[in-house]
Amino acid sequence: MQTHFSLAQLADPDLAAADKILRTCVHCGFCTATCPTYVIAGDENDSPRGRIYLIKNMLERDEQADAIVARHVDRCLTCLSCMTTCPSGVDYMHLVDQARVRIEEQYKRPFFDRLLRDVLSVVLPSQTLFRLALMMGKLAKITGVPSLFVGRLKAMFDMLPAKIAAPAVTDQPGVFPAQGPRKGRVAILAGCAQPVLKPGINAAAIRLLNRLGIEVVVAEGAGCCGALTQHLGRERAAKETARATLHAWAREMNGPGLDAIVITTSGCGTAIKDWGHLFRGDADEAVARTIAAKALDISEYLVQIGGVSPAVSLPHMRIAYHAACSLQHGQRVLAAPKDLLRGAGFEVVDVPEAHLCCGSAGTYNLLQPEFANQLRARKLANIEKTGADLVSAGNIGCLQQLESGLTQPILHTVELLDWASGGPVPAALRRLD
């Protein structure tokens, strides 16, 4: 793609990076075939190629972000399927991130949009505020008032979990010792939303790792990774949130040491592996790149240390593996989760149209419920075609997005691996007894 940035514009490192990304695009349109929003809407502006043109014009002409650019960039899920498909290696992720920052700084959204985004950016990164918000939502739901809501308000109440979990020991700062001789030491991300919604995920991961001889630490001060606020275009806030977690892990690395940083939420994993870019030009850039290099999805780390051996005889179960976009497109982790499940004794089948997003995408299902609901319905129909007994995924957003629409339980991959190797029956399966 030809660009016409001035020399003065190219003196800005971010615009210089955008120019390089734009020049990589050859207009081929391969991305349109795998872009979820284009597949649904058929609108060129809701395809990666269309958004690239909109972003190019905004940046190159130094125009104020307007409602058109904001609408179509907001509709992007950041599923990164386009980057998997692109034969030219266009770095769409960093281009759309830059566009979001500019839109957030320049475009004045309608009042309710601004209010909702402000609330989400404050509440979601805090376990305490998020748990409180869910409790208030549950109380409001009892009154029946939310049944009168439509659009985004309805989407928020529809996503309320059936049960709000109490804080778990495994999500509090502490060290969980290895069973037997210690073979390694890792930090695990407690995170923000996942401990409130499904604390059993990290509990399963820690049990499993401990049985495999791995000491696990939940570092004091490590919380949110910043991904949720970053996707809202609030890069400065995302960086400061991430910085606290970065420093907490750096203290562990410089103290007792860490072999890896293990992440059970693939959306967070994609963000953390990209911290070198988030902290570009920052005093913490070097340590951010060091941390990013140690970050591994739980499935990657389990493969690295030799996998999981079944310890109990389980009934034959067919697992439909839902590949979270952040894992398959963002991190390019494709085989590890399925190989681990098969090694643990499960039959694993792929979901048709596995490359298409389920519509969760962080806060997307709250901000863009029309697109999110269509994608959810499409994903649920494809899962149903597999005839699976269970569904497995590696991201909390996907689990929440799909759970209420499934006829079978959905569990995090590590919960199944923990069970197969001697851990307790997962709570989602105990409820079936």
C-alpha cells in the first residue's frame, strides 16, 4: 500500500511504525474471508482491509477521529484471525491499537458510551469492584427491572454468572509448594475477572503443577495485565495497571527466581507476551521484554515440562475443543491444548469454523452485543454439530460467553487435565451428578 506521510509525521515513532505496517498491506483481501465481522455484515469497512484504509486516511491526513472511523474500529474484535490469514504479515494488531488510542483521545463519544467505557475501565481490572458490581447486578436482576432493558444494558445483565464465587486461596498472594522434589518454580497470573468468575481454574492449574513438582507463586502486587483497558484505547491506564504486575514478577525473578510465568487466561497471555511493545520507549521496556519472554500459556508450559499422564480411569468422553482467538491467532498456540487432552485420555474433536470468534473478545460482548450475539449463536450451532459430551477452552471470556447457551458443560482445559491426573472432579461436572 502506498503511503504519503510527511517527514515531520515520520519523526513520530508511532506514525513511522504505522507507515511500515501500511506499506506491508497489498490489498489482497484474504483477510476478508476470515474476519468475523465481515462474514456477518459483508461491509468492507467492517473488514481488516477496510479498517486499514480508514486508519490510513485518519493518520496520514492528520484528521480528527470521527464517528465513522470510531464505529468500524469499535466493531473490530481484535481476534487477529486476519493476521493468521495474511500472506504479507501485516501487523494489524499494533495498527488498530494505535487507532484506538487516537480515537479515545480525539473523538467525543455519546454520553452513555463514555459512561459505560469509564465504568468498565475502572471496575473490570479490580477484583473487589468487579465482585461488588456483580453482586449489585444480581440484586437488581431479582427485582425484574433488567427485563425492561435492551441493547448494551441487556447484554450486561445477560452476562451475569449464575453464581458469584467467593475469593479463593489460590488467587491470593502466596507460595504453593511442589509435591516431592522441586523441578521448577513459576509465577501464575491471578488476574482480575477470572478469579471472580471461575476461581477453580487457577486452583486446578496450581494443583496440577504442584503434583508435577512445580512450585507456584502468586506474587504480591500482581493483578491485572492491562489488556481490557488497552482494548478500550486507554493505553496509558493499561500501562500503569500492567506496571504493578510487571514489578511484582520482576521482584520474584530477582529474588527466588522464575522459570516461567504461567497464564491460564489466553487473552491476558496475548497481552503480556506483547508487553515489550506496550512499554516501548519506557524506562521499564527492558524488564517488560524479559517478562514477556518468560510468559507461557499453561498448555505451552505443560508440554515444555513433559505433559500430563492420566492417573485415573475416566469414562470415555468426547471433547469439543474451542480454540480461543487469543490463543490460536494471538499466540499461535494450536496443538498443545489438544495434544494434552488426548494424552490425558480424552477424545478431542475440532469445532467447525474454528477460526471464527465466539464474540466475547474482552468487553466486546458488552459494547457490541449485536455482533457478539450473532457470533455466539454461530459458534454454539457449530459446537452442537460435534456431538461432544463436553466443551473445552482456554480463555475465561469464551467460557462465559458460551456457557449459558450450551447443552453440555464447558470447562477450562486445565480443569480437565487436573481431573484426569488425579485432581477432583470439576465443579461443572459435579453439578451433573
